[in-house]
Amino acid sequence: MTRWERSVPVYGIPVLTRGFWGLCLFIAFGLVLTGYREVVGLGASVSGMSDPYAWGLWKTFNVMVLTGLGSGGFAVGIAAWVFNNKKLHSVMRVALLTSALAYWTGLAMLGVDVGRPWNFYWVIMPWQWNVSSPLLEIAVCMSLYASVPLLLENLPPIFEYIIYEFPKWRGVAETCEKLMAKVYPFIIGLAYILPMMHQSSLGALMVLGGKRVNVLWQTPCLPLIYVWAAAFLGYNCVTLCLLLAKLSWKRDLDPVVMAELNKITVYLIYAWTAFRFLDILVRGKILHVFTDGYFSFLFWVETALILGSAYVLSTEKGKKLSTMFNAHLLCAVGGMIYRFSPTTLAFSAKGSSFYFPAMAEIIVCVTFIAIAVLGYLVAVKYLAILPGTNADWNKMAKYEEKVKPGIQLTGYAPADH
Amino acid sequence: MAMTRREAFKNLAKGTLPILAAGCVSAVLPQVAHAEEEDRLEANPKYHKTDPAKALGLLYDATRCVGCKSCMVACSQYNELTPDTRQDGIHQAPPALNSYTKNIIKLWRSEDGSDHSYFKQQCMHCIDPGCMNACMFGGLQKDEATGVVWWLGSKCVGCRYCEIACPFHIPAFQWDGFNPKIVKCELCRTPMAKDPTKKQPGCTKVCPTNAVIYGTRPELLKEAKKRIADNPGKYYQSKVFGEHDAGGTQVLYLSRVAFDKIGLPDVGDDSIPSGLKYSHMAYKWLALPIALYAGMVYFAGKNFKDHSHHLAEEQKETGLRAQL
């Protein structure tokens, strides 16, 4: 039985594959389109947005949905560090990397989406803030989270890389590491409180949508239900990354950690679903679950995907890897639909107006996802992100020391001894 | 070292916990005493500054409107807007309020064609506007003297949240061009400031039947109620739309047909920002976030120390460098 002991880079596989160049080509094309959008504006040639449907994919999918998926750093981290779930430390680096990539590309997308980005500088002047705006809360907390705690949390693998690959800089990197260790609890505290605040504010955004958001979704508790959904989506995303690593790079799985991830996902989902039904019940809208046609259907699609997957994960069948993968995937799809509904699928603007993204809008949306995927593929090959065993590390060290003479990856002795 | 890290955290906890406890309690308590009106004021402190007796607005009586659309022409002239002739290249015939159109006259007709009513759409100038509450840096402002809601370009990021937050679908975004603006009725505050001979907005100035009139909100409300009293049964539900709707608006409507037929959705009597009052509670003085932060730092610090010990031991055992 494998027990994850440390993170080990993916080795022996070239970084610059044909797929890598293909992705780069696609991203380059997408960035040219992004440049075109900056010149011509957000009109019909670039986006499907209109005055009734003022928000499109870039906000509603890249930010609202994908930062939910990128909440692993916060959701797994809080279990590991605050609730002292020691089993989860081994997957923290995967969680933090996926979070960073989701947030950084999401924020970049936000910059493309807004019409007058040059006025964003007001964000550094607190006396200019409208503190009752949920979007202000998101703008402040999300940029702060992405640029400080999330960045710092992702530095240790990079320090490590420097220590092994650039012996000249070893002293500097080790000093930085020690400094970080001193303030680490304060950093991770920030890394949990900020996402709690802005992931819930993403829900608060649509509270101002009033009656245009269908009653099954519109509730004063939307912020809480939204951040909760982000939490289990974070677990889905981390688990899927680990399963994909098994699939594509034959990385062994630690059954104990996987079972722990599944268990937490299942509990989060049971509680989430119960709370959601309770909220609808208390608001006296429970009949809408059956009588609202399309909206009721959408509600059941979400519930079936999320709750059904959780149920499968909780049974014996859920231990089979292919079933586990499918369950997490379908659960993530359900959760993503939930996060997408209040802004788009369950949002009724006036009259017969309709939103469907334009081709350019979809390409730019996918481009920024591709940037995150590319970043992930490069990072796991250079840095120790994916979990493995000490034996894996020794094997990797033997291989690397042969390929790159002069580097030493084992037999480490701290400098001050 | 005089103090171990564990002790330091303990002291930190001793110092902060009472404050946190007090913070948690006070985050909830003051809300209990709040009257609903006070909540609304708090959601939008700028409202304090507008004297409700001086708040300016319009009264539109759909039963008097003949659909001549002269108000649309006057609006374009006053505000120096390019008329939206994209429909046929000749007539100013926008399909809806848009970035060329701050004011529009539309026609509602029943399905069998037996009944119809014209109706006018422009900003309602809410007492507690959703758009203004949504805006991050104050790109939408409420004039302190008149309560008119206007757009301040230097503060606008172009996020279009105002369009999501307005229940009446009023703010319009310039979708084309690299320097887009939000376009909405500002009750002709700019043309009136530029030219002192203009004493009222373009639409009320030219209306041939006085279907839309200009004045302070109390005056207009009084007039509307007088019309309802003088003509029993004429007006839909004998109600002035905007007296209470969406927390009260400075633009008021009278209609013979149902309000939802003339572009006025049933938005309820609560202002749009009041939906956020529970969220605001959680942020009161930032007490809850700070308490949570301190709590998490305390536990994370404790667990981090244990984990670091564990890592150091493993490093000694295996000769492999510890990983954070």
C-alpha cells in the first residue's frame, strides 16, 4: 500500500511536447483576440452580452465558476491546518497550485471583461471604497488573496527548486524559507479568511439581482450556500487532479488520503444539500421545486449530479478508481452548474432577451483556461507538487542526477549543522 | 529565547479572545435594535444628505400620454445624444433604452388589440438605489441636494454590476468602443447646470399633454393622490407606483393598465440593497472576519509547530529535505 510521504516532480517526460506547442499556439491566437476586444469594445462582434444580460462567460464562468473549482487551497488547507487533518498535508501543494492558477487566470479574465479597467486604481484607496458593495469586497479580497497569501503559499516548491538547481542561491532561498516559516500561520490564516469572504460575496453579488434570479436560487443565504459549494468543488478539483496524475503519469495513489478526500467531499455535500433544501423550505418556496418547469428541472439536474455523486462516493463502489473519477467529475459539473445558475441559467432578464456567448467570447474564455492548464503541466514537471513516496523521490533523484550531473537531491544536511 | 512560540500564541489568544468575544456579540446585538428604516439608511449613508422634501422627480401619468415621442427628441437634444436611427436609418426608433437613449416611449397592446397604453421609461431615481449600492467606487452617485442618481465616469470600472442590480433595467452600457460609458437619465442635471434658462428636464418641458411633470417628490405624490381621489376607479389599484416600490422612487407612475404591462415589474416594497442586510451584519465592524482570522491563526500556529517538528524528524531519518 502506497503512503504519500512527500511531493515528487513528474520526471523523465519532456516538458516541450507537441501538446505543449499546440496549447501555446491556441493561447497565442486567443490573446490576439483579447487584444482585438480591447480595441473594439465588448460589442456583438466579440461577445453575446447585452444590456439585459450584462454579464457573460468571462465573469460568470471564468470567475464565478472556476474560482469555485480553485478553492482547494482554502478548503483542503483549512481541514489540514486548522482542523489538524494530518492526512491532507500531502495534497496541499496540488490544492495550492490549482487555486493559484484558477485565481490568477480568473482575475486576468476580469481585467479583460471590465470596460474601463484603468479606473481600477481606486482599489488602493480605502476611503474611496463603497463598503456596501459586494463587488468591492470581491475586488479587494480576491486581489489581496491572489497576490499575497496564495502567492506566498506557492513559493516553497520554488525555493526548493532553487536550492537543488542553483546551489549559488541556496543561502538566499533557505533564508527566505526560514522567514516564511516564522510568519506562516499568519499567512495561512489570511489564505482562509479572504476566500471565505470573497467566495461568499460572489453569492452576495446576485442578491442584488433581486427577483430576476429564480426563487430556488435567490435567498439571503446565497452567500453561505455559494462559499459552501466552493468548498466541495475544491475537493472535487484536487481529487480529480490526483486521479488524472495516476492516469497520465502512473503516479501511485495513497488509498488512505483518497478515502479521506472522498469522505470530506461526501459530508460537505450532504450538509450542503440539506441546508439548501432547508433554506428553500423556510422561505416557503418548496413547491417551486416541482412547479417551476425549466427551473425545477435545472434544480433537479444540479441536485441529482451533486447528491448522486456523493452517494456513489460513499458506497463501496466509489472505491473503484474509474467510479471515483466519474463521481467527482459529475459532482464538479453539478457544482459548476449551481455556481453558474444565479447569473445565467436561472437569471431571467426582461422580455425575450437571450444570452448566448459569441464565438470570440468562448475562445477567449477557453484561452485563459488553457493558460492555467499549461501552467499546471509545466509546474508539476519542474516542481515537487504531486504527492509520492520517499522511494519515488529516491528513484527520481537517481534519474535526475544521471541526467544533470552535479545536482544532489538526497542526503540532505541542513546548512547550519 | 524568552518565550516559546506556543507561549506566544497562548498570550496572543489571551489578549485577543475577550476582544473577539465582545466583537462577536456586538456584531449581532445592535442589529436587533435597528428599525427597518434605519437599516435602509445605513445601507446607503449618502441618502442622509438628501432632504426628502427637496428630492426631485417626475410624475408620469400613462393615461394622459398620447405617444407623440416629443420627449424622446427633447431628451436627445438636451443631453446632446445621437438619435438612435439604427432601425431604418431615418426615424429615431430605438427598441429599448440603450446607450443612445435615456428616455423612451413604448406601446403596450393587449393580445386581441382591444386595449393599449403608452408608457415612458427612464431612470426611476430610487431613494435607495440598487445600482449605487452595487458600484465599487461610487461611479454612480446620488446628488446630495436633489437625490438625482448620476454617473461619474472617473470612478466607473465598467463592470456593469449596476445593470444587474437595477430592477428596472435602466443603466445602459456602450458595448462598442474602447472607452465605454454608462448612459442613463440624470434628470437633465448637466443641461440644466450648463444653461440656467432651462428650468426643467427636456421631457417635461415639451410634453404637450402634461403626461409627465417635474417637481419635488412630496408635491408630485400629492398631485398623484389628488388625481386618484378625483377619478375613483380610473387608476390601476388606485396606486402610485414608486411611493413604496423598491423602497420608494423619486419618479412616480400612474396607470390605467397593470403596472407590469407598462414595464414596471413587481419588485416589492423593500429596496434592492436591503436584500444584503444579513450579509452586512456578518461584516459589521469586520468583527466576525477578524475573530475568525485570529481563531484560525491560533490553531494553524499550533498545528504548524507540531507539523514542523514532525518534518524535521523525518528529514533526519531519511536524509531527504523537508518539504512545507
